[in-house]
Amino acid sequence: MKRKIPQWMVVSACMTDQQGRILLQRRFDPHIPRAHGKWEFPGGRIEVNENPISALKRECKEEMGCEITVNELIPYIWTNIWADRHGKQIQAFLLCYHCVIKKGKPHPSSPEVSETRWCSLKEIKKLKMLPGTHEFIQHAHL
């Protein structure tokens, strides 16, 4: 019999500016070396009794100090098995939405974020990204 591992639902926000650049944030998470210092979309785990859109709005406010409007789901789901902060395996399922900033200027407003940056597709190709991010960009047709 296979060992059961916890499963997390995670949401992220793919946002572009008027120049077509994509908003990314750099993760500060030294307890998870596979993720620490890597670039990703803003977002996070959906809490119990929370729907994906509410979770994404909450996470963007917490991580980058902005209010967002969630537009549409990008038609792709990414999954991976990770070790959490305590070394226990979890499986994460990641949904990504096209979003726009409604209010505020993106800046790190959480200890889990060391930097936010608007990046061109050319710049993104040179960055160390969390797994799945490039796939969402491809499916978003940016």
C-alpha cells in the first residue's frame, strides 16, 4: 500500500504591466533549499474554508501589499511533490490566474519575499524560477 502524503491547493497570480513585463517575486525560504532564492508568481496555499480567488487576493495583499482583481484561470494545473519545512513530503497542486493590480505598488511585505520585480520574457529566461512557472507563462500565451 502506498503511503499517503498531504495535498495542498496553491494559487498564484500572473500579472503583466503595460509594457508586457511579468511581475515576479523572489522567495525567501531558507528552510526549503529547492525554493529559497527562486523567482515565482505571488500567491500561496488555500486555507480551509477559503476559495481560490479569496486566497489569491489575501496572499497578494500579504506578500506584496497590493489589492488585485482576478480575471481568469490559466488553463493548466501544475503539480509536484515537495518536502516541507520539517522534511515531510507534500504534494502541491498549483492553479494560476491572470490578474491585475487594482491598488498599491508591489513591494515585499512579507518575510517570505525578498524582492519583487517586473521582468521581460527575455529576462525571465535567465532567472532561476520555481518549477511550473515557465509552464504557466507558456499556457498564458504571454
